[in-house]
Amino acid sequence: MADEGLPDELRELGRRLRVPDVDGESMAERVHAQLLAERAPTPEPEPRSAPRRWWASVRGWARARWRALVAALTGVLIVLVLTPPVRAAVAEWFGFGGVAVRYDPDGRHVPPGGPVPGCPEPVPPAEAGRLAGFEPLIPGALGAPDAMAVTGSAERGRAVISLCWREGERTVRLDEFPARLDIGFAKQVRTQPEWVDLPDGAQGYWFAAPHLLTFPMTDGTGSAWTHEVPTAGPTLLWTRNGGALTFRLEGIPDREEARRTAESVGG
């Protein structure tokens, strides 16, 4: 039959036809190459040395946190370029050994009236000396205080006596504590205290600007402790009894009046 030779003729025709190859390879060759590539083992990456691994991890950490790093460095630069008055207002400290002072122009003031500030839980005057371990000295210019309080403990000399007076809408407060006032201080501040001469050769220090005060002291065993007070207005600091007692007077805005009050403290 004529159809018996048809398959052979078709195969011969297929061999004679020329179809352009892609990338110079036949379809069969491309499939064969793909199969060989899939069977070939994937080469393992060359292990990194320890320093290279460390450096790569550091770079990865930095890339992940670069925004935070930039913000932190910017903050440091801002602090470094602040003008001296601003730096002084924020964090300039100086100390007398017994007293450390930080200026606070935006310090809060206790509103007039109400309870006497700084004298919570008042005690009878006769009890103050027993609780504190030393007798308080009263300024003659102010007379008997309206309130008296003792903070801390008399054990190892850790006590402070606060005396408070109300004068209309004004409150005057006097703190007495056992500590020596070191006149040496080296840190720069925006406004130096004014020196005030007092009787018996004592030296006082007048702070006209608002400030924050802490009182680092040493007890009888040599251990350090700190007495803290709220934000204050104008303050006079001085010592008596050869430096055995330090006084802090606040609430009197006039320097000369504060000096006269200090002079009237009984010995």
C-alpha cells in the first residue's frame, strides 16, 4: 500500500528541515544540559575568617541601626556646641565640700500661704535638740520660729534641723546641720556667689539666683551621706563654732537683711 512508506518519508523530511537553534543549541541539547546542571552538587561557600565574620556582623548591625546612631551622634554634637550660659544653666555644678549648688533659672517656687515649706511634721522646740543630737541656734532678728522640724537621724550625726517663719506671704527657712563648709571650689559657674563678711571672722556666701542644693556630709564613722533640699530662692550660707555647724538661710531676698539675720544667730 502507498501508505506503508509514509512514516519513513516523514522522518526523512524532518531530518532535512533546518530550524534555527536558540543560543546555538538544539532543544534536546538544552534539556540535557539543564538536567546535568540540576544534578551537579552546589559548591559550598568558602568559610570566612573570624575577623571577617566579626566585621561583617558589625556592618550588619550598623546598617540596621544607622538612624539611631545618627540621632545619638547629633544629640552629642548639640550638647557640645551649646553656648556657655546654656551649659551653665543645665549642668554646671560647684561645691564647697559641704554644699553643692546647681543653678536652676526655671526652678519652681513654693506658692505663698499654706503649710510652711521645708518643715513637714513639726516637732516641739524642746524635742528638736534631743532628736537631732545638737541644740538649734535661733536668730534674734527673727525670734522664735513658727515651726521646727528634724530630718535624718541623730545616729552618727545624720540629722538636720529646719526652722521656719511666716512673715505675711513670705516664708523664711533656716537649716542647721553638722558639716564643714569648704571655701575651695574650682568648677566654673555662670554666676559666682558673693562673699559676705560675718562676725568672728566667718565667711558667708550669698546666692542671689534660684538654685538647687544638696549637702554631702560625713558622719562620725566616716561614711558619706547627702541632705537634699527643694528648689530655693536667694540663699545665704555660713558657718559657726569653728565650722562645726553650717547654716543655710533662704526666703530673705535682700542681702544686707540676710547678713544681719545671720549675725543675730545666738552662739
